Amino acid sequence: MKLTKRFFICSALILFAAVLPLQSCGQKNKYFTELGNAYTYNADSRTFVKYPSELMFEPDEILIYSPLDSGTLTAEYQTFSLTLEKHDHIAGSFYDYTVDIAYTVQNNALVLANTPGLLPPYEYFIPGSSTDSLIITVGDENAYSVDLTSRTAQKLFNDADFESYFSKSSIKNLVFARVISVSPDGKYILYISNRDYIDDSQHNSFDLYCYDMHTGRESHIMNFNDKEVLTWDKEQPDGFLYRELITSGADGARSYSPIYRHSFEDGRQYIFMNLNEKYRVYDMADDDHIYILRKGAEIELELFEGSEEIIQKAALYVANIYTKEIFSVDPGKYTEISEFMMSETQEYFAFWGSHVNRQGIMFTELVTIHTETNDIVAHYEQNVGNYFIDSFCWLPDNILAVNFIDLTDINKGSCRLHKISHYFSPGGFYEPATSIEDLLDPH
């Protein structure tokens, strides 16, 4: 798995958490936790990790998540520095740079502290369920396997011939090994490279490679231009799923191929899910689902205040790529959808929804829908007053975590946990929904 790393400026003050009731649409939600600043959620360990200060390395606080109550605690992080090799893309030589690593173990899962942004950029991957090792990727250049017990690092990809690429005087930026994904069992690493196309006389292209962590073997898989790795096949762990981008020559419209599966066992590609042509514009919702938004005819919509708006009717289809089950919901007035996320119970999903009013102004809102009844159970405008909704994610128990940024003082960014409950009547798509003011001011 990959541990996502994001950087924000945040206060160095000690944070606190309290459970507060939230009055919303005439009904109190069961849980509402206010955090004094922004956190990122680690689903494996069920913990929040504080966003770091931009200037200070302070791996000193995490929040253990519970549906009943929450509390901050000072984690006893193990910290150390690693000196690694960095490539000089101009001279083709190497030089040293240092990264700081801070980690702890909670609920039998490895938790890494978010650290301030460093140059060159790097990311963390956790191989399988390991609690004593991780993989650090070094931009487009290489990756290191880090042993947390011995605090040592081993370079994974053989870059002994790195300097030879620069004898060709290419103006192309060398992508020696850009890590894409690590398999859930920690055995395989997928990465792309343009090392065979760095000569300026060739069209720049990318190939997909696999590195076997058990044997140390690197294998060329395929040319990977206009392709994308989607997820690992959870039914057959020796393979991954991918798709191809299709661009129409007539009008330039973009769509995708059926979902393909690549098998490491025989090195072949198979059709994993053959989508009908009209469902080729799809995106991944999670490791099990895809979603498809199809637009229809324009209709006249009556809004809350009695005003009317002309919108383009749309239908949202969600399909399980393993069971092939599909259901359809009405996304209401939203004609563009992004960052679609199913809750763990699959009772609700959330997405960024956009719509354009009669004045031609586009509004973007965070929307949650109850899958069984098609009811929009809550929506929040992205920009209201001084607050900006930066990101969101689902926690267990149908709780939506929402990160806010205070545009007047970015040190006051906050993360709120909102218990989603279904209390609208069936078909009540446009009844008043939870306002952002309720989220930001529980009193």
C-alpha cells in the first residue's frame, strides 16, 4: 500500500479533541468530533496523524480513532536520518542528501509521521503488513528498501549505467524509475521508465517494469504509453488491473478501454471486465467499484426557495468489478462528478459535485447520497465565507472526515468528523441540507 503524504502549514500548539453534538436539519448527529487542526487518516492503524509544520519537524502527536470518543496522545516515535544518493539530472553524477524518518506502531500497523516537505521529493510505501520496513521512492530516479530495525537502506534498482544516458546529450528528462504501486503482499513493485527512449531521435515513450522483492529480478512488462494501473487484483494476487486511454480521431473525445488484467504467472494480458461502449467513460471509486456519469436531456428544476434552474439530467452508475453488480442513483443537479468515494458499509457515497446556474456560475459542493433510496442526505458548499473544503475521506461507521482551510489564517485549518445519518424521506433530493456553517460552528 501507499501512505499518502500531504503538506500544510499548521500550528505548533498542542492540539485537543472533544466530542460535541451537532444540530443539523432538526436532528442531532450522534457523533461530531472537533479537532484543533488538520489531520490525515491512516485506515490501517485507525489513527489520525497531524499535518506537519512547514518549517519544523515535530512527529509528536496522533489521534486514535474511536466511534464513541477520541483523544490526542503523544506518540513515542522512533526517529532517525538516512543519507541516500540523489542523481544530478544535468551532469549525470550522484550526490548525497538526507531524509528524516519518524515512525511508530499502532494497532499492529506501521504509522509514519508526516514530515516537512524536502527536496528532492520522496514518498513512502509500506510493503504489505510490515511493521519493520518501508520503501522510499526518490522522485523519478530510484527506490530504497529501508530496514527500520537496523536503520539501513538498500537501493532497489540497478543504476550502474546511469551516467551513460547523458552521453546522448538528450534534452528529455530521464525517468529512470518512477514507482507507481506496491502490491498488497509487498512482493511486487510496479514502475515506469523512459530509459530506452531518451535519445532525441526517438519518440518519447514509457515502459512498465516489475521488480520482485523476493528475488531482486526486474522484468519488462509492456509499453505503457496512454495506459494506467488501476488496482491490484484481489482475487488473484499475482496480477494487476489496468486500462488504456482511447482518443477519438474525429472529435478528440476521450474514453477508456475495457479493464485488463496482467498476470505475472504467464506474462499475458486478459480482459477482466468488458464494458459496453457507452460505459467507457469511467473512473475508479475504490479497489472494488467503478462509477460512470451519463448525461441526458435538459430539465427544469425547482430549487429550495421556489426558484427554477435548467439543468442537464444525469444518471450515476456504480458497478462492482468483481461481482459485476451495478446500481444507478440520481445525482440530482450535479452534472460533473469527481473524487467519488464509497463508505465502508457501502450505504453511502460522497463526491465533489458541480453544477452551473442560470447565470453561468459553476458551484462545487461536497455531496453524500444514500445508495438504497437515492436521497442526497447532506451537501456542503466548497467555498463559504472564509473557509475552503480541502479534502475528505470515509472513516468506519459511516463517518465522513472533512478537512477545512481557513483562508484568513491557514494555521487554523481543521478536520471535522461528521456522522452521516439517513433522515430524509425517499425522493427528497432538494430538501434543505446541512450547511457549512453547521459544520464549522457546532454551537
